[in-house]
Amino acid sequence: MNNTPKLFKISLTKLLLIIFFSFVIVLHVSADDGLYERGIELVEQKQYEKALKAFELGAKTGDLNAMTALGIMYITGVGVIQNDKKGFKYVQDAANKSHPKAQYTLGAIYYLGAGVSADFNKAFSWISLSAEQGYSDAQHNLAQMYEAGEGVSKDFKKAYEYYLKAARSGNLDSQIKVAQMYQEGIGVMKNLEKSAYWLKKIEESKAGN
């Protein structure tokens, strides 16, 4: 197996922190009042040790958001002594209960081999489960795995289909890929009009950021 990641081209710590902080931004507005929300507020204030305590208490109540956040903190060593095994267990438990962010995170862990042996097949399986729940980052990475033939047979048509799903959810990287695929006829029939449509969407997405 090629041990040089093609999809996750940054360090595991940085990747998981990105996942975690996107988790904060996306879920903060919709989270119910409670320990998880308090933990998010503390993370935003960079009071990581206090955030860890809030997530630990939330995890004990079965809060899957708190379990996933706690697992990421242990794996990255943010606010706590790094413990891959403990962090993996929290993420795995949440993933086994069909939490899409946890499933995606677990896929990334298997892809990179963080505290476990790198396994593209398991990475593909977990990222697939997250993608099927509509999580756009997972859809984008699943498309990349189909395009690269990692953990699955190379399939440009499938890659296009998942890039399109993520693009429709507003994923900028996927919008760029869809525009390119229409322009070059990769995985889909060449269509410059549709490519132009997505190029316009890309500009709109960039303007909205």
C-alpha cells in the first residue's frame, strides 16, 4: 500500500483540528444548550482543558457530538496528553452509532494510519457511510478515492457523481472539480455550458466566503 496520502496532504493533527473546528462552526448554531455547547464555547475561547471536561461529561450522557469532539482532542493532544488509543475509541463508538462526522473522522484516521494500521479499504468504507448521510466533505473525499483508485477500483463516473453531490451542497473544491470534469469530459460527457454554470457557481461561492 502506498503510505503517502494523496487525499489528506496535511498532517493528521492539522487535518483533525480542521475537522474539529469545522465541526464547531457548523454545529454551534444548531446544538442544544448543554455540555456540548459549553465545550464549544470554551474551545472558541481557547480554554481547551475546560472544554475537554465539558466534552467528557457530555460523552458520558451519550452525546455523539461530544464523543467525537473528545476523540479528536485526544488524538491531536489538544487540552490533554495525546492518547491515540483513547481518542480512537471515542470516535469509533460515535461512528458505530451512525454519526456522520465521526464516520468521516474515522475514515481519515484509517487513511492516515493514526494509532492504527493505515487501511484504505476501511477508510473508504467509513467515508462512504458518512457520504451517504449527505456529509459534503465525505462526499468530496469519496470522489477523490474513486478518482485515485484508493480503497476501491478507479471509477471516474462515480467520482463525478460524488463530486456533483458535494458541489450541490456548496463544497467549493467539488465545484471546481465538476467544472473541470465537464470541461474535459472526465467521468461525464463534455459540456462547456455546464462547465460555465459551475464556474459561475464557484465565483458566487468565493464571493460568499
